[in-house]
Amino acid sequence: MVPLSASKILSTYAARTPSSARLQLRAIESFPSGVTHLGRYLQPHPLFVRRACGSRKWDADGHEYVDYFGGHGALLLGHNHPAVVEAVARQMERGVHYGASHEIELEWAELIRKMIPCAGRVRFTISGTEATLLALRVARAYTGKTKVLRFAAHFHGWHDQVAFGAEIPAGILNELAASVVLCEPHDIAQVRQQCHSRDDIAAVILEPTGATFGQVPCNRQFLADLREVTARRGIVLIFDEVITGFRCSPGGAQAYYGIAPDLATLAKIVAGGYPGAALVGRSDILGVLEYRDSGPSLQGPRVPHQGTYNAGPVSAAAGVATLRVIRDTDIVARACATGERLRQEMNAVCRRLGAPWCVYGECSGFHIFPGSAAPDDIYAGRVPWKKLKGATPLELLQKIRVGFLCGGVDIIGWPGGVISGVHGGEDVDRTATAFEDLLRMLREEGDLD
Ligand SMILES: Cc1ncc(COP(=O)(O)O)c(C=O)c1O
């Protein structure tokens, strides 16, 4: 394998993007590693983007890219959908923060309650991380129990209770880690054993498609078994639908699989690309967030929850506009159909070049597996999860992203991406060409076989 310092892929990218290189010299003065999110880090420098529209975006040197980063998954409608732009512009004129209740938050919550099966009540937060933090606290308060069961490789944001796996990163307290029961992904026997042998588990939280939007896929049967065991033991089942909400179907993964959790966390699409998220779920469980006024004196909620920007009117307006498009059109189905076509075309490229890699995924997502397997092997559980997630060397992941950028395509570093309802045939064709060029370059550098 050619090291990054000598890679032709990286030098081609560097020659193409001199403005990004210059901006990175400034960025490194202000930001650790010159970036504001670790997923945006790239060698020799990250891409600086100046504008975006539909399925495309343009960098500081004017190059155009098919965008599969999709606002980290928030932009199911693509960049600058006219309905969202209009709603946001109108709201900006009417005020961006009232410090009071308002009608747009009502409409936002009512849409969510109609679309998401488990959403009896709603509490808005700003980010997915806040929503999963609140979900766990609410579940503990409701059950009076202390532990949370979650699965290795599943992502729930960066707060202390969810930001570690087998190894505990610096800064996270060992005492806190002890409150988490960490299971192997989708091992129902292990879950059953834990849930039946102890009485201190408040909640089970998971990504319902499997880790990282199905990079480590799980299946409906696993979800059904999980639903059954948690219901039997009085454990709160939480679907983290931060990515899957309104993407797998207008009713999220819970409608797609036909299994309703007790609580769900929503972010990204729910606020149409603006800051906003929500904890939704059973009314009795969200009752722990309520003031108690039945006795002689008014008492505060059992779980106090604040947040300066909760249900901000601009995010609410963007959310309402986005959810209406999802409710009233076939945009989710179109994104899923393009996803299917993209995965097929990319797999055809692998076959044409005799590359052992494959591309897989469900709905409007794709994952590139830079190893030796077919999608059927992955879905049949024949590829260990540690190979699917976390095994690819960082150097190869960097080359894959940078190589795609050289071909005018921006992917997420999983490696994979999310597809919007405005991606189309031309985007797919351009992506297949960029993928073919990338595989040829990787083969030259000894990274493919
Ligand atoms: C499944 C899942 N949960 C939680 C989060 C955290 O959301 P946020 O980045 O809004 O804090 C993410 C973010 O990508 C996610 O994919």
C-alpha cells in the first residue's frame, strides 16, 4: 500500500483544490486539526465548500460535487428545497426567538405525532446527542432503574453514556461506563440473558437498522425479539431514529419494520437541515417531564429539562415545511429508488473491474465494504461486525474519500453516504464513473486486491 505521503490520489486532490489548502492554513490556527467535526477531517486538507443546491455542492475552487454527505443525513429534500427556503425566509422576518410558546411548534409536533407511530408526546431538543441523553434520563426516571443496555458499534452521539465501546476514551468516567451494559450487535441470546438475569435495566437503545444506518445490519426478527423481551421485562425500548426518522419511510424505521418502540429520538430531517431534534414516545413515559399540579401545591417535573433553543421558530418552520413535503409527496420512495439504483451500478463497477469489494445498504443509504464479500454474505451475517465497522485502516478511508472528490463526488467517510429525493440518474452515472476511476487508482497503489 502506497503511504498517504506518496499517494497520487492525494497529490491529485491537492493540485485540484489550492483554495481549500490555503483556507486550511487559516483553519489550523483556530480549530483542532483545522476542522469543526471529526468526520470532516481529510488529508492533505479538508474540502472547503462555498455553496450548494439540490444534489450538488461547489468548493472554493469552483469544482462541482455530487453530494452524498447530505448535511450529515439531514437533507432528504436536497440542498435549498424551495419550500424550506421560503418557510425559513418568512419566519426570519417574523422573529427568530420569542422566548415563548408559538403556533409553529404546535404544527411541528402535530405533524410528528401523525407520522411517527410511537409519538404520543414530543419534547424538542437541539441535537440528536441531546435527544438520546434525555431519552436515557427519562427512561431511568420512569422505571426507577439505573442501567442502560446498548450495542457495540451503534452510534448515539457524543455524550458520556454513549460515546464508548470496549475501550473507554479519555475524559469519560469509568464509574459512568459501569452504568452501561454493552452487548454484541444484534445478539438476542446475550440480550435475553442480560434482561432476564438482572433487574436493574431501565432501557435498551439501538439504531433500528443496525449500527451506522445499517453498516452492521440487523433485521426485523431481531427487532421483534427485542420488542418482546423488553415489553415482558418492563424495560423501555428506545429506537434512535436520528438518521432513520422520515428516511426509511415517512414514519421512520418503526413504520418500515412495523415495530413500535416506547421512545424514539429524532434529529436531522426532523428540522429540515436546521438545528433541531426531538424525543418522542409514550405519553405516560414523557409524563416525567410534566409539572405536577394535582396536589395542594404545584411541583416541578421529576425530570427538569431546559434548553435555550428548544423548538426555535426558524427550525420549527424548516421542520414543518420539510415534513409536509415528506407527507404529501413520494420523495422518500424516490430517494430509496435512487439508492437501489446507485448500489446496483456501483456493484456492477466492482464486477467489471474484478474488484472483491461490494456496495450494500437499505432505503436511501449506501455502504462500501472494502473487503471481500457480497451483499448477501453481509445480510446473512456471514461477515463479522468487526470487519464491517472499524476494521478499515484510516489511510484507506482517506484515500477513498479523496479519490471520490477527485471524481466530483463527496461521500461520508464510513465509507458510504445518504441519498436525497432530488438525486437522479445523472448523479448515479457520475458516481459510477468516479467509483470506477477510484478503484483503478487504488489498484495502482496496491490497495484493492
Ligand atoms: C443514530 C444517531 N444518533 C445520534 C446522533 C447524534 O446526533 P447529533 O449529531 O445531532 O448530535 C447521530 C449523528 O449522526 C446519529 O447518526
